[in-house]
Amino acid sequence: MKTTPHPLREEQTQSWLLFLTFTVLNFLLAFTLSAGESPTDKSGAGAGQLVPLELKLPPPAFKGTPKDIQLSAIVEPLSDKPRPPFLVPPGLKNVAPGKKLSCSDKNATESVLEKITDGDKEPSDQSIIYLRKGTQWVQMDLGSPHALFAIVLWHAHNTPKVYHDVIVQIADDPDFMENVRTLFNNDQDNSSGRGVGADREYFETYEGRLIDAKGAKARYLRFYSKGSTESALNEYTEIEVYGRPAP
């Protein structure tokens, strides 16, 4: 004898199957997340574990934008608000102090270059090193591969000025031939020959320029510049690199 399915019973069966499917999927998702890293954080620390990067900043040396500086269209406006907190994995430290430094300007001695990582970020002439005109670079050797999360760069911030062709690159070898990656580049006309950059020029301030390294792994870092709106010389006050040894 042919029977007709009961509508209420069929609806209850479908609801039970839907509930069972939903429960299994949630269990699998929870197991996956607990067994591995968070899908939104490739550094190995879950997104909920990130903390604000703590920086010791020097006092500001000026306020406002001067009216007599000729600025290009790619210069971002000078902000009058503090930089928003930058989140990084916990336990990071500045790994730059004591690391080997070299430079394209051969007149820059080892003792002079050491000032770039001595912790002195004050807006004074004694805190600044000066490199020759044209495109120059400072190179840092971390000694071994590191996972990099934040780089903070201070050129001279004693007066309002904009530096040109600011480029930050990382590599696996000291000659920058292997696995070269660009973390920041505001050379939009490729006048320094390192590729056309998509970043904007900016005013140097007491906060420094914070660059998101996104957990990239490298041993060597290079910092390029090509003078500023004030001078053809290249100036550096401090470089900080926040990371940890790569596994």
C-alpha cells in the first residue's frame, strides 16, 4: 500500500539534519583554529594576542607646516594628531642596537654610523649624521634571519622638511641580489633606480616613519634617501627595527 509522507514528520527530520550538520561544522572549525595559527595573522600569534608597539619618542621640534616649502603633489599632509597605535605580536624588541652598519658613503666611519642605533633621537645637530649628496644608503646586518614586524625611521626632524626617494628594502645577502623585497618606496619617478614607488613623501616629525614589515624574514636591510626639501645632503638620526630571530 502506498503511503503519503507526513508533512510534520518530514519537516522535523530536515530540521534535525540541519542542526546536526551545523554542529559538526562548528566542531571542525573550532578544532582547526585550536590546532593551528589564526588565519588572520601569519606571524604565528593569534589576532587576539596583538599588543600596541611601545615607542619612546623624542620631543617635537616644530608645529605646523611652513608656507615657504615647495611641495610636490605626492606629499601627504602633515597631521596634527598622534599616530594611531600599531599592533604587533607581544614580546618584540628593537633588534637594531649593536648590529653591523655599512654605507654607500665611504666617508661615513663606523663610529659615525653607530649613532644611527644609539637610542638618541633628539632633534639636535649632535644627534644627526650627514651623508653626501645624491642617492645614498645605510645597510644593517642583523647577523641572522629575523622576522620583522615594524621599522621606525628618523631622518633629521629638527625642522619641517620632506626627504626624497625614501626606500626600505630587505634581502638575504649583503649585496642585495637574493630575495630582495621592498617594504617602502616613495620614489615615484624612479630617479634612484630602485623601481617606481607607490608610497607618498611625508614630513619628518618626532614620531619617525613607522613601516609595517608584516612579519617578513630577512637578515639585511637597506635604507635609501636622496636629500630633502632643505638640503641635498642625506641625514639620519635613528633607525629602530622590531622583530625576533626567525625559526
